[in-house]
Amino acid sequence: MLLLAGLLLASVPSLPAHAEETTYALDPVHTRVMVAVSHAGFSNPMGTVSGSTGTFVFDPEDWSKARVEAKVPIDRLDFGDKKWNDAVLGHNFLDAKDHPEATFVSTRIEPIDATHATVFGNLTLRGVTREVKLDVVFHQAKRHPMPPFRRTAGFSATGTLSRRVFAITAYPNVVGDEVELRIEAEGARTRDGMQEPAAPSSVPSATSVAPPSSVALPSPATVAPAPDIDTRP
């Protein structure tokens, strides 16, 4: 669920040297968290969570300012089967009724190179807060090629956590303790806490283009029919 942590890649120094500290809003549509856990040693079933919200900030010239705060809607965790979802979200495991969200707040970032960093932060899950570590990969930050053309930053992150330290201890002989995490995250730049307005498109819309006023278009009634053409050999 710490997918939000993925945003921490705010620490990546691959942006231009003149760049300034920028705030990005997590894109709930293009951000996804995947969890996988052993099922009695036979397989590692995967579940995903969509709809996360939050913000992340970074200045490529001063990684100490990089930070992230995110909320993950745990009650949207999906393993692809209703009965399985109900069991995982029930009181014995995630207790989503009383704890529908997980939160992540970064505490420090340790840069590795221009596109990799280790992100540490406090994850609160099922009412328990523990520090977790994520290995983050920065992909790019630039104007998105699709409307509304906002500046977007994208990252991937991986990590593991022990469910036991979050007081999730049911069925230890059937469900593994180590939970694998994979996060894919995108964020759009914001201004003054609001998502920045869409960039204007260089392509005019069909409804905004009018015919030149100097050209008179004849009405159908004034157009003479075309003469018959003999196409016989």
C-alpha cells in the first residue's frame, strides 16, 4: 500500500540544474500499488490498489527538501475474487472497515545516482505506524504528450514489509509474513496547492475554425446540377 512512497523519487537529480522545488499531485488513475504474498508456499497471489491521492515535492538541487505525503484506499484492494477480497479486508487481516486508508509520510531520502534512490518513511497500516524502505527509480519529468499537457513526473518503486509488525498475524501457516510491494506512480505539477491549468493545444478545434468572411458559399438551391456525361464506349 505504500505505493505512495513511489513518489519519493522526488529525490532524483535528473532535472535541469535551474529547476526549482516543485509540487506534484499524485495521479490516482495512473498510480497503482501491487502487493504479493505467499499462499501456503504454492504461489504468490497479487492484489492491486488504485485511487491513491497525495503530493510529493522535490528540488533537484537540494534533495533534503524532497518529501511525500500520500493516502492509499486500502478498502479498494482487489485480488480478483470477491470472497478473497472480503477475507483480506476483514478484521483478521487489514480491517478495512475501521481502517479504510493507509498513509505514508517520507522521513528521509538517500540518493544513489541520477535515477535511483532509497526512500524511508512512516507507513500507517491498520492503525499501526512503522518505518518502511523503498527502492525508487525515476523515469522522467516533462510535459505530458497527451491533453491536458501538464508537466508530469513518473516513478517505480519496490520494497518488502512484514505484515506481523503491523499486527496482521492471522493464519501464519497459510499466509506468508513477507509482503512484496511494487509501485507505479505518476504526478502532475501543481501551483499554489491546485493542479495547474491545462496547457493550450496548438491544434485548433473544429468548432473554433470559421470559413473566411470574404468567401461566399452558395446554397444548395443555387448550385446547378452537373451535366450528363456519356460514358459509353
